[in-house]
Amino acid sequence: MPSSPSAVPTDISLSGPDGEAVPVTALAEEGFVVVQLVRYFGCLPCQDWLSELDAAAADLAASGVGAAAVGGSVDYQARWLRDERGIRMPLYLDPDHAFRAAVSADERLGLRLLNPRGAAAYTRSMRRGFRPQKITRDTVLAPAVVILDQAMMVRWRHVGERIGDYPPLREVERAAVELAERSGVNPDGRDRRDEARS
């Protein structure tokens, strides 16, 4: 849903699947970006939605919107998604949940982990060919999606109420493209207003 713009501190550091340090600003260096916040990279419904987002990444890029996923854990699961499942979009680790807190998506599910619709989401993902990985401490986190602009402002946010509670991808795509178009940014990241003045 649309969010009152709030800035992500630019001193947050993420890491890549191979342990390399990545500044949080890398998320939006090319412009608007859809960021999936997975509970952990082995979570079945998280893998499922991540795969859909990865498949949509080329179409999003054509509209000037990037795609990435951030999870608290764990690096070997992120590498498995990249190397074995063929995920191409960037995957980042946020073990201290600094980024998740900065975008106001650090809510714990608590008793909502027991919601039967969460179990149903797991079953659907298994039917689609996904297999669970080792459960980590981050299983308690809520699934979430945010859209950032190039200034690292949160422009849209969804925080799930149960396991697998991700918004329809088409809704997220539509919101991201509309935000990018209203901002006046070309797919190559250049400001249309600057081009008009040149």
C-alpha cells in the first residue's frame, strides 16, 4: 500500500551471498526498486514469491524499476537460490535487521505463525515444486515488500499478517511503475526534466 515517504539511513551495510559488504544504497542506485523482505531465504512461500519477482525483473527494468531481496538469514540459502534455482536478481543479507527496521517491517508474527492460511501457503508452494530449507531464527519475522526511490525513501510498503502473506505481484508491479512514471525518471535512470532542459 502507499506509504508516507520515510528515508532509509544510508550508513546501513548489507552483505552479498558470498560475504561481500554492500552499501544499502546499492539497492536503489539505478532508480526505483522493489525489495522483497524474506522471512529467511529457505522459507517456502518466500522462495515462491521471490521466483515470481525474479521472473518479472526484466519487465520491471524496462520501466526503470529494479528488483532485489533482503533476508536476515542465511548466506548458504541465498547462494542455493542463486546457484541452484537460477535466481538472477540481487540477494542481500541483513543479519542485524537494520534495513528491515529502517523500513518499518521488523514486526514479529508471534501467534500468527499458527494461522492455518500460513500452512496452506506452504502447501501451495510445495505443489509448485519448492522444497523447504533449514529453518532459522528469522522464521518469526513477517514477510514484507517495500518500494524505494533513488533517494532511499520508502514509497510503498506491505507487511504481511501471516506466513506467505505477500501482495499480488501485479499490484506491486503496477505501483512501482506508476511511482517511477510520476517521478519523471527514464528507464535508464535519467531525469526526463533534465533532458527537456538540455
